[in-house]
Amino acid sequence: MPIESLEIIGYDLESGTYPSTVYANMAATSLSWRWELDGDELTITPEELGATFGDRWSGDSLSGGSRPNPGREGSGNVPYEVSGQRATSA
């Protein structure tokens, strides 16, 4: 199933975090997420999903994954790994 989504990310000056709203074709309602940056470490917490995504930049590469929060393991909330490369303009 192709997954399509739009994520709108803002900045919360008081907490120093980046709240976001995700609209996806696989969800009936929007999802609230919170991005936190600490140097090269990125943590994304999707509030409704009971999981935490951790990512680390190393130069132009990133790697990390998502893990269910304790007690939230199960169907539809499984761990996964990701990796990627920073896009550059020509």
C-alpha cells in the first residue's frame, strides 16, 4: 500500500522543540508529533502512537529507528530501522 503524508513542523520557543502535525492517507485523523534536537541526535515522539523514533546524523548520513514505548508493543507498533542521506542541490 503506498503511503502518502504531509507533515507541518513548527517551533515552540518556550520548550525549544518542534511540534508537528502529520496528515496521512492511512489515518482517519491527523497525528501530533514532537521533534527534539540535541546536537546530531534527533528524537521524534508521535504522541498517539506510543513509540519513540531516534535518529543520529553523521556527516551527511543518518541512521536510527523507531521503538514502541514500554507496554505499547504489539500489532501495528513494531520496531523498524531507517537510514538516509542528506539531499544536496546541484
